[in-house]
Amino acid sequence: MKQEKSGVWQSWNENISYKYKSLYKITSEDELQQIIKKSEKIRFFGTKQSSADIASGTETLVDITTYNKILSYNDSERTITVQSGLILGDLLEAIEAKGWCIPCLPDINTITIGGALATGTHGTSGKLLCEYMTECSLVLADGTVKKINEEDELTDAVRVSLGVLGVMSEITFKCESLYTLHIKEGPEDDSEWLPKIKERLKQHDFLRILWLPHTDKGYVITGDKIDSNTEIIEDLGPKYLKHRRKASKILYKYTHIFPWITAIANKLLYRGFFSATKEHKGSLYQATVTKSRGSTLELAEWTIGLDTFPKVFEELKTEINKWSNKSFIHIPMDIRFVYKDKSWLSYAYGKDTVTMGCVSRNAATADTYEAFKSIENIFLKYGGKPHWGKRFVAKDAELSKIYYKWQDFKLLRKKLDPTNKFLNPYLTKLFNEKTNN
């Protein structure tokens, strides 16, 4: 165990920073227990890629990325057990080498397993990543370890917990057999892709739509399971497509000063980078997961019931196309689909859900990005839920109306952490707790 004294913690996009008194790098569950037991206030961080202020802000911090081993495989059960600081990409490469997969992956592979679970990370056309967790060890506020399996009454509360019930140490995932997807991509008018969502969810194994605000277009990505030996004529589009991020950075450079430039930039980006069709094949991980961010961003994401989404989409589109406001949105808004589950703080608790991401390419000026406010206001109006790891303003009063198990979760949190050891200033406000505890 290594300890650093006094320093400044900073998020990956440099938008959040805090001073700390002690920072520990751990390699074992015993070390994790010791630090938690002796600390009055403590938080944990991985690759610092959350846009929500949940990872630091306490005098004691633990860097979980050094707690990153693959502990065991069970071939007959097709499970893998890992330490919570393991990077998602390392987990996915390990299980692919075994001929396995987890059939629901997020857009990025550089986050830690523990952070991904705590914030409800999800893929598309499947469930949250946490739904594939079958067992975990949870280090509680008093430093003891509680083993939790699928039959445990706490499982549905622990799967998505923001790290306030305890700290996951060892985690077991149930995997499935590796499969190959035939991916097709291409642009469609909003009037074409929007009415086809339910039909396509039944027809395809994978569906994702990159909506292009201010263009009346969406970029539709479908995936169908095929035999791995099936030949596909691969078409990855023009070589210049790899420069989309660079072009976006240039075109959006002054949009925080002149928001209306966004509408023009989006039309240019559509013509240059989203007007071609593409076709390829690969595993879910190979074919759909981004292997690097490329640049710092600021992100928000909201979810809404599948049946309600068309109405919310039309209202959002109308709102952001009004030149009387400044809610011009950078390309793309990522639309994905999550099937219902039973996890208390899941976005998909009890209903099939659509998620809609909102990105600011200028992370440093995200506080003036009006789109974040507009999307939050509209989604909250219809009972939408925010992504726990991304930017939002809603607190206890709003969250208690949209999460059916919110009060139950708060009572459990208080029972497991009576001194609020795992709360930082942001989480204290989120749960409407007293600051003097």
C-alpha cells in the first residue's frame, strides 16, 4: 500500500478538482478494509472519467486502479472473478480469449469495473452491466466484508449504489458464449428512424442511433448475430472519417461564444462524416466499443420509458431548434436502449428504457452549455432519470419522485453508513443529508 500526503485531485477533463490530505494506492482487500475502518470520510476513484462529482471531495481518497487483478475463472459456470479496480477493456479482452462475452457493453472501455457498476453503466439493446454480476464482496463502513450473491436481499440495492453502501472489492460476472455481429450503419431522416424503433428492437440484436441535432437526421447502427465464418464485404467508409473528432474540435471551438454556430457546424459534420453507409462484422466488443476518448468532453445522459420517448424527442427537438434560446447541441446525441430490470437505482427499474446522451465538446465551457439545462428540464417533466456518472442538477426532491425505491435506498444507506463516511459534499446534497454528520 502506497500513501501520498496532501495534493490536488483533478478529473480527467479538469472540470472538477479537490484538495486531499491522504491518497492511498491499494493492492489487496485487507488494505481496503484497513483504510476504510480508520477513515472518517473517504471516497474512491478510478480513471476519473465521471462528469458527476461523486469520486472525491473528502480528506482521504483511494486510487482503486492498482487493485486490478483477475482472480479466477470458473469454466463450467462460465464466470470470472476480478478486483474492482480492473479496467473494463482488460476484463473484456480476458473473457474474449476464453470465447466468452458480456452481452451489454458501454461506449468506452477505459473505466474501472467498480466505477462502471456503481454508476449504472449500460450498453444498448440489453441490460445494465451490473445485471451480469452474480456475486460481490462489499467492504462496509466499519471495515468488515459482506459477501453478497444473487439470492441476497441486498443485491438489487447494491448493483447500482454510487459507492455509498460500501465499496465493492471482488466481483464475479456471469458470461455468455462469444458471438459475432454483422453491423450496418447509415443515415436516415428523423421521420424514418423514429417510428421504427420498436420494430427494429425486435428485428435486430443491436440497435443504436446517433441523433444529429439541427440536421433532421439520425445515424442508425444495427447489429445481427451471424456465424463467425460468414463472409462480409467490409466497407468502413472513406479514410477521412477518422478525423471527425478533430473536425468537431475546430468547428465547435467558438460555439460557447456564438451558440448558433453549432447549427451550421452540425450540418457540415453530417455531410462530411455521417452521410456515408458502412458495413463490417466483429464481436460486440470489437464492433461497438470505443477504444479511446481522443479528447476531453462533458457529458449528460437522460433516460425515459420506451413508450414515452417519441413524445419527449419531438418536444426536445422543437425546443432546441428555437433560435430564441441557446440550446444548440453538439453532434451526436447517443440514443440507446435498455431492457427492464429490478435494481433499485437502475434507469430501467420496471420498464424498458431509452437513453439519450448529450455532449459538450468544449469541456472547459460546459457550465454555460444551455443544452444540458434544456434536456434535463424536458426529461424531468416526463419522469426521466439522469445517468449517475454524468452531469445533472436534480437532487433529492426530484429524484424521490422518479425513483420508486429512492426512500428505501436512503434508509438502507443510513443503516449501513450511519456516520456518512462515504458521502462527499456532492452526495450529501444529493441525498439531502445533514452536513455536520
